[in-house]
Amino acid sequence: MALSAKPTRPVAKAADPVEAFISKGGSVPAEAVAAEKIAKGAQHPLKFPADTDLFDRLEVARKASVVRLPRNTWILQAIAEKLARDAG
């Protein structure tokens, strides 16, 4: 099987400078956002008090379980267990 180059499309010249600017295109914003997330490091969506070790204790308890659950699932499960205890 022979390989050939990708065919080129004829580029229409836009007479209007605005149309020329729009058809020029640009970079993909997702690449910049992904680079920012990598630079910031891992973050969690919950806000914990800065003067406590509550988040660290949560992570230790979550990682100690037999089945590794995502943090959100673990927290929802803990809330459901507490509500069941308080109701009963």
C-alpha cells in the first residue's frame, strides 16, 4: 500500500479583514487549562479548615479501607452512615 501526503484544500481569500481573522483560527484553550492544572497540583473540591488535620485524617481512613473508593463516594457513604445512625 502506497502512502501519500494529505491532500491540501484550496484556501479561499477573504476580502473582509474580519472574515480573514475568523478563518485564521487559533490555539485550543483546553491545552492551556490542562497545563494550569498540572502546574497547580492535585486539588480537592471541598474546603477544610486550615488549622485542622481533618483532610489528612480523611485520606488516611479512606486509604485504609479494603476497597479503594473515590473521595466523593467515600464522603457520601460516610454521610449516609451518619444519617442512618442518627435516625435509628
